[in-house]
Amino acid sequence: MNNRLASVLCAVLALAACRKGEKSGPVVAEVGGEKITVDEVRQRLNETSPFLRARYNTVERKKEFLENMVRNELLAQEAIRQGYDKSPAVREQTKRAMIQELIKHQLDSKLAGIDIPEEELKKFYDAHLDDFVKPERARVFHILLPAKDARERAEAKKKAAVLLKDIDAREKKGEVNAFQGAAIKESKDAPSAPLGGDLRFLSKDELTRAYNAELANAAFELKNPGDKTQPFDTPAGVELVKLQVKTVAMNRSFEESKEPIRQRMARERRSRDYDEWVKKLRENTKVAIHEQELEKVQVDAAPSPQQPAGISSAHPQALPPVAPVSPSGQKAPPTAASKIGGN
């Protein structure tokens, strides 16, 4: 789509928006039979970013902004004279703009979630406590050399010391997986040995329950990624442990989590309401899908990534789907967003 047509489309949509309802209030400009009011100028200014808005603090700057609105009005009126308001491209854009307005007024009025009572927020917090309170977790590798008595334990410690010395030497030469390689060959812990001794991410309590307190204590005493223990005793034998990484513990109280919970619950409610609303609309409207005709739809191949700069595709670009309106910084629910303006 060339720049001229794009400008015409935007202007026609702007004119359609201005003509939605009765205009009232002081008039700052007249263009043909259309009036631009103080409220319209204020609304357009408020739609700009705060940084840009700060520029328009003098009459000269405000007049500059108004001139842009006048230009858009001129373009819109000329576009209608030339019949662009009846073109499929403009009608499609208008349809999407109407969907945006419909969604905003039908669903987004409750998106802030201010109507959700505090007891519901607390119930959500309690039901999803793992999202807000997480213990410190560590991912460690270990090598187990089993020992049943004092003699076997002494031999296992000697072997572990030799293994540790060899691992250190290989790591200094750049072999970053030396510990894992040794675990595969030497560790007798059947579940983890084939994985290079990897115990995955576990909290201290989880590691204690899965193995033993000695292993958990040794693992969580390590501070930095890559740190290793000296050989140490556990009920199962003698072990070596290497720290891969630790995650920071999180303990967010209900008061700290209240507003994020409110926003999350409001978004989830909006998504449910959208699905139920569209379902009812479909139930009350005759909808027929003709799959035989659908099969005949040919999809153009994607343009070559090697296309030289300055040469445009032979096919006009498809208009992007319109995302639903949502508060600044908040993404709209994927369930609703994937459908709005697309089907």
C-alpha cells in the first residue's frame, strides 16, 4: 500500500470517528462543512505521549497541531469525494475500528478490576501461594561413591579426592563439562548418573527428602556457580557436589501481591467474558462455513528474504490485526486478543 493511499485511509477513518456523534462546545476551526471543537483538539493532544504533549504549550505550537487536524479533515473530505469510503480497504479498517470501540465499551470498563472484592483477591493468593512464595532452589551435579562400612568409606574418599583433582585439572584446560563426564563414568546414583549427575532444580527441603540432609546442606553451602565441595560423607557413601546455579527465594506478602493479583484476575475475567460473549453472538447468528470453497483459497508464498532493497512485493501488504485495548504496560489476554479483528 503506497503512502498516499495510507494517508487517505487514515484521514477517512479520522473523519468517520469525528462524525460518530453530535459535536458541541467552542469551535476552533471550520473545514468545509465540518467543525473542529476544543474538545476534539484536547482529546487528540491527550492521545499523544507526555513527552510530545509537553511541546504544545504555546499558541504557535497548538496552531501547528491544529493544522495537522485540518489537513486530515481536508484529506478525509477529498477521499469521500473520490469514493474511497466505499473501497474494501477502508471498509475493512472501519470494521476493525468498530470492533475496537465495541470491545472497549463492552469489556474493558472492568479491566482495572476495582470491583473485585478483597476477599476474592485473598482467596486467589491462598490458592496460588506457590506463585508468590518460592524457596531458594539450586541446580547441582553430584557424584556418589557408595560405601557400607568404614573401610569402603575410606577407599571411596581416596577415589573421590583423585576424581576431584582430575576434574579441576580438566576444567582448567577448558573442559567445562569435566564434572558431568566423571559423574557419567563413576557415579553410582542410577537416576542421575546418565544425566551427568544432574539433580535438576530443587529446594533444600526437596533435596533433603529426595536424598539426605548431608547432601542438601553441602549443596546449599556452595555460593557461586561452578563451586565444588570436597569429598564428604552421607548415609549412602561419599559424595562430590558441583553447583550449577541458584535461584533467589521469593516471599511476597498478600499486601505486596494484591494489585498484580487484581490485574491478573481482571484479565482472566475479561478473557472468559469475551469467549462467552462471542459464543452467545454465534449462537444467535446463522453462521455457515463452506469448506469446499475454503479449500480453493490460494495463499501467496512469502516474499524472498533476498529481495533487493527498494523493490516492493507485487502484492499489497495485508492489514495487521488490531490488538484489543488494554491498560498501559499490560498485555491483553491471549485468548481474546488472538480473535479480535481476526475472525
